[in-house]
Amino acid sequence: MSKARTSLARTGAVHFALIAYTLVALFPVFLTIANSFKSRNAIFREPLAVPTPETFSLIGYETVLKQGDFIGYFQNSVIVTVVSIALVLLFGAMAAFALSEYRFRGNTLMGLYLALGIMIPIRLGTVAILQGMVATNLVNTLTALILVYTAQGLPLAVFILSEFMRTVSDDLKNAGRIDGLSEYAIFFRLVLPLVRPAMATVAVFTMIPIWNDLWFPLILAPAEPTKTITLGSQIFIGQFVTNWNAVLSALSLAIFPVLILYVIFSRQLIRGITAGAVK
Amino acid sequence: MGSLQLKSIRKAFGGHEVLKGIDLEVKDGEFVIFVGPSGCGKSTLLRTIAGLEDATSGSVRIDDLEVGHVAPAKRGIAMVFQSYALYPHLTVKDNMGLGLKQAGVPRAEIDEKVAKAAGMLSLEPYLARRPAELSGGQRQRVAIGRAIVREPKLFLFDEPLSNLDAALRVNTRLEIARLHRSLKATMIYVTHDQVEAMTLADKIVVLNAGRIEQVGSPMELYNRPANLFVAGFIGSPQMNFIEGERLGDTSAKTVGIRPEHIGLSRDGGDWKGKVIHVEHLGADTIVYLESERVGPLTARLFGEHRYAADDIVHATPVIGAMHRFDADGRVIKTGE
Ligand SMILES: Nc1ncnc2c1ncn2[C@@H]1O[C@H](COP(=O)(O)OP(=O)(O)OP(=O)(O)O)[C@@H](O)[C@H]1O
Ligand SMILES: [Mg+2]
């Protein structure tokens, strides 16, 4: 196959498709951010226009920062998300290691059981979860949210990570055993670094639904000190009047932490150090 | 120090029995090679000796000590893997020193031992590099170095050279032979390669389907194979097998004759046949022929010979070089 002849048309087509997709994906983000800098009238008159000197306004951001404890909501969201991701990664990886590394009775069954949560939405159990939280006095705490999100993220994490861990060379783990590494050292020092790209993937998949979730904060932790940012932004959406400036500004601000986390994880995705381990 | 006894080792994965009762005695300082077809359980046996797999039953003794419940790191062994299995995030030096570090050996002593092993294997220039920055041959030398540094009683090699190219394989083979002489340690080595087996071993163990077929020195196996399997497995090209009936030998089911023990002539001989194919290897010429009396034959002639396909030739076996096997495939001993 001649690369030179086909490449121009093909790369052109590929780039066209990718650029088109990027535009479609970025459009809502652009709309949100652009409108968050406009006055209320401008938002309704010309929703697609970028802010001009006449229509530019910071009223939305002012409202957001004045009303309610916005920094506090922000903090809550970050704490819940980061701690949940950390727990999901830690426990998910440990379960995945056990499932992929050790032969024991009921291994396959256990794997299926742990993956069950991928197919059954955790929200079906909301009532039971709420009763449990009430009984354990965890309502209106961040712990409640963290526990629920960890449970929600684990099935996919176990599923993806155990597939990846199966690909880590047995010889490498055995070499570690002969060198006297404990099973924990083999897990933390040999296997985890090699599945880092998979961990980053899991982190991204886990992060987005947690950050965006409205359901559980509303049910389990609606009190002022434990509100997350998605819940906090709801005060601007009323049944009759919605403060669009404020909503759009809050949403724009909420994008950044996710963006930062994503950048951190995607770097891990790229930086593979497996080369030269085996073969 | 460094002897090994295996007593009726059995290993099953699920219901599938891979090792079916292995008994073996390895003396201190011996170089023992396991050969056998793919899937016969060589690696499994080696991993059982290392303690990486638990035997289903049977006992492993190293230096007269039962090691069934001893962790791999505490058995006084070192293992070199086919895939090198170097730690990707550690430098060559740390790769080699990790085992000692885990055992709590002081830093200075580790450095000294690593330096000595690196000297033996000419690895000094690479000590600060990571495995990814080394060639295949260098990586394998690091893996061997990692084993040496531990100063084990018993070295276990699982096809250590099979990822290397031919020239490098010869070099590394010589290096391993030299190491065995200088370290005087016991070594157990798995290979597919006949040449490696014949040149390195004090003792070859031929395995087939989870059983030991024969144990002996390379020349014993070559000259006195105990059964059809060993006769066919050791030696390349493979031994010719002829039905006893065709030779009028009613007491033997099968008669074997090695290709190098067949002479060819255009003028006359025992078995007349037509040449099918000729391979010129320089030092040897391998002639495949179809004979009227005994069927297909392979002959290996020393030096160059001008035979070509469709030539009519006469093959003559060397007297006394025939191996006779009974109906069960066991050799029929001739009174010596
Ligand atoms: N962990 C395992 N689970 C199940 N079966 C296994 C396992 N390890 C090995 N086996 C089986 O045991 C048999 C022997 O495997 P082993 O790796 O010892 O063969 P081998 O002689 O080393 O072969 P090769 O020369 O190809 O390396 C094979 O049939 C293999 O499928
Ligand atoms: Mg093997």
C-alpha cells in the first residue's frame, strides 16, 4: 500500500471528521462560557453571539460569589470527587489484582458479582441507602456521598483493571516473589505502575458522573454546609424565574476543576513505562 | 550445598494433571537440563522447584531440607526467565540489587556484589540505565546478573536464550557454561534447543507429557536411548524408524538408525532408493530418500556430496549402530 498517495485524502477526511466532532462537542461549553459573560437581556436576544463591549457583564459571577457559600460548595465537590476517586482506584485495583492473580474457588463468580453493578444502576437502591444513612447518622455528611460514589464506581473499576492486570507478565511478578517482595509490594511497586494508563482511564470514567451528580447530594446531603456545586447552583433555577446569568457563571466555574483533574489523568495515560519490562 | 531431590511430584490444574509423578535427584554442582516437547510441563516443574507453584502432592528437598512450605525467596534459589522479567522502573543496578535489599543486606555489601556480577557479565557501562534502554542481549545478561548476585544454591533457567538471535545465543551459552565452571553452583536449565542441551548439560532429563522418559548424560541419551520417544527426540535430524518386519527382524517391532550412521553409494549397498531432496549445509549434506525395502530414510553425510533429486543410490547402515525397540517402544537390550 502506497502511503504517499492515499495519505493526503485520508488524513484530510480524518481531520475533517475529528474537527467536526470537536466543534459539536465544544459548542455547548462555548455557549455556556460566552453567555456567562453577557447581560441578561443579551443572553435572550442573541444567545449565539460572543460578548461585545455593550453586552459584557459580570453580574452572573457577582451573584454567584455573593449568594450562598459558593467556595464552600466548590470545596465539597472537590473533596467528594477526589476522595471517591482515590478509594475507587485503591479498592478497585486491589480487588482486580486478587481476581486476576490468584486461583481460588469461586473466582469467576466473584468477578461477575463485582461487575454486576455496571448493569444495575445504584439509584435503584436509593431508598435503602437513605435508610441506611439515617440509621448510621451519616445524613448530611460528605462521608455519605463518598461511600455511595465509591460503591458506584467500583464495578467498572474492577472490571477494567482486572482485564489490564491479566496482561501484566507473570514472569515479572514471579521474579519479584523470588527477590522476596511481599504480595503487597508486588501489587504496589510492580503491578500498579504498569497499569497506570488503565487507572487513569478509570479515574476519568469515575470522576465525571460524581462531579455532575445531583441526585445523591439532593437526597443524602442537602444541608447548607455539605452542598456540592451542582446542588448549590440549583438555587438560581427557580420554578418561575431562573437567574440564567448566575446559572451559566456557576457552570462555567464548575468546569475548571474537572478540567484540571482530566489534564492530570490524561498525562498518566500517555506516559507508559512498560517498554523494556519484558521481551 | 545445592543438591535437589524431587519425590513423586504431581501437579494438577483443575482436573488436568500436568506433572504425573516426577522423581529426580540432582547432585551438588551439576548442570541439569530439562528437554521435552512444548506443553510437557518443563516450566511447571521448574516453577514448582522455585515454590511459585505448589505441587499437588510429592516433596521437594533442597540440600536435604523439605521446602514445601518455604517461600520462594527463602529457598536459596534464583531464576532467570525467558522474558527477562526485569523491573521496568529500576536501573540495572537496582534490578540486580533488589533481592539483597529485600533480604536486609547492607548497602555497601550490595554494591560490592553487584559490581562483581556486573564485571563477570561486562555490564559495568550500563549500571545506571533502565531496562528499556538496553538491547535484548544486554537485558538477558542483566537477568542472569540478578540471579548471580543472590549467590543462590540453585540456579533455575527457563529457556533463557530463546529470545536472542543465533549469534548472541552462542555467546551467551558460552557465558553460562563459563559461569557454571567458575561459580560451581547447581544449575537447572530448560531449553528447546538440542545444541544447548547437548553442549551444556552434565545430565539431561527428557520429559514427555508430565513424565520423565529418561535421565542420563548427553552421550548416554544419544548412544543408548531407553525408548522410542527419547530416540526420536535426541539427535537432529531425527532417527530413522523402520518396521522390524521389513528387515526380517521378528523380535523387534521397530528398528532405529541415526541419519549419521547411514552411508550412501551409487554403486551398491543394502537398500536401493531414489533421492527425494538434498540439503547442503556445508559441513554436512542431508539426503532424504525413498528406499524400496525400508521406506523413507534420512542420511547425514559428512562434507559435501554431489547428490541430486531423482538420483538412484544405495544406503548401507553402519553395523552395530541399530537400536531395536519392542512393541511398547522400549529398547531391547543387546547382551553387552
Ligand atoms: N496456570 C495454569 N493453569 C492451567 N494450566 C496450566 C497453567 N500453567 C500451565 N498449564 C498447562 O500445563 C501444561 C504444561 O505447561 P508448561 O508451561 O509447564 O509447559 P512447557 O513444557 O514449559 O512448555 P513450553 O516448552 O511451551 O514452554 C500445559 O498444557 C499448560 O496448558
Ligand atoms: Mg515453558
